Amino acid sequence: MGKYFKYALGEILLVVIGILIALQVNNWNNQRLERQKEQTILMNLRSDFNENIAEYNRIYKSSTESYKSSIKLLEIIKGDSNINPSEIEVLLNSILNGFYSLDLNAASIDEIKSSGSLNIIKDGELRKQISKWSFMVDDTEDDIEIYYDYLFEFLIPSLTNKSVLRNMAVPRRLNGVGNLSQITKSNFSVDYDTTLRTLEFENQLYNHTLNLVFVLQAYENIEAYLQGTLEMIEGNIND
């Protein structure tokens, strides 16, 4: 009886050991697959963040030129020299058409959210950084919305009887659309010394410029976020 008991006990131990080994192998395999998935997520994030930084560089440069044009026009309004109409048309074109909103690629972030894959990323600090995405983007979009609301509701309407908008260049992004005929110059002329040098317009332009400052500051904040997050992503990729 004792002989058979020892034999049965040995068989049970072998089965238990086999189960434990199988569980360990399965656990190891799951961890391996999870790490592979993590690396795929990180590489997708790296690609998107590099693309977003390139987008920022393009957008920020043009938007900064729009800000410089606003500052220059404010100084012209402040001065007493005769205003050059051609210069005004160039500046207004930059002010009204030079600004671009930031269009970020959120494909990898959206995939992480929809699939609940954030916890697959081992680095806790990186997980926190990725979680800030929505806040950073929403904050920037709020400033952009304020900027556009003022631009279209106040600044552009205020120019209706102050400038010859038709003489401005067609925005670059519209050039060649549908092979349409070019818009000819206006036959009207405006005395910019009279129409632009008013307290009302100076205040409108100043408010517009201030709104742009807030947007550019938001752009700089999100660029710092993109760069910092990218560095953390790079540090977790096993090239």
C-alpha cells in the first residue's frame, strides 16, 4: 500500500511540476508578446511625434511671421510717415493669411486609448506624459478658437471700409485650386493714413496681436511637450 502511495504521490508531483512549468512558460510567452506589443506602440508613437514636431516647425515659422507683421503694422499706425499702400497690402496678407492652426497626428494616441493599451508601457513616467496629451491639445485648441473668433468677428469686418482686401495676394494654400482664374486688382484706392490711423483700429489690431501671442505661447508649450515625450519614447525603444 505504501509503495503504491509513494508512486501516486510521485505522479501527482510530476503533474504539478508540469503544470507549474507550463504556467511559467505561458507567462513568459505572454510577457514576451506584451513587450513586443509595447515596442510596436512605442515605434508608432515615435513616428507620430516626429511628424508632429515637423508640423510644429512649419506652422510656428509662418505664424510667427504673421505676428511680426502685426507688430510692424502697429508701429506704422503709431508713426506719422506717409503710409505705403503696397506695404500695407503685404502686411495685411501676412496678418490675415499667414497664421496656420496646428494639426497634430493623434493616430497612435487614439489607438492606445481605444484599445486600453496604455498599461502595456512599462515606464510609469512615460504613461503619465502620454496621459497629458488631451490636456495639451485642448488647451492649444482653446487659444486657437479665441484667435479665430476675434479674427473673423472683429478684425476682418473692421477692414471692410479701411483697406482694399482684393489687392492682397491669394493665400498660398489656395493657389492653383481648380485652375481658377486669378483675381484682378481693385480699381479703388484708400487713404491708409486716414483709415488705419484710428484708435479703434489700433485697439482691434492690438487685441488680435495679443490673441496671437497666446497661441504662439501655447504652440511653444506643446512643442516642449512633444520634444520631452519623444525623448522618453526613444529611451524605451530597444533598437
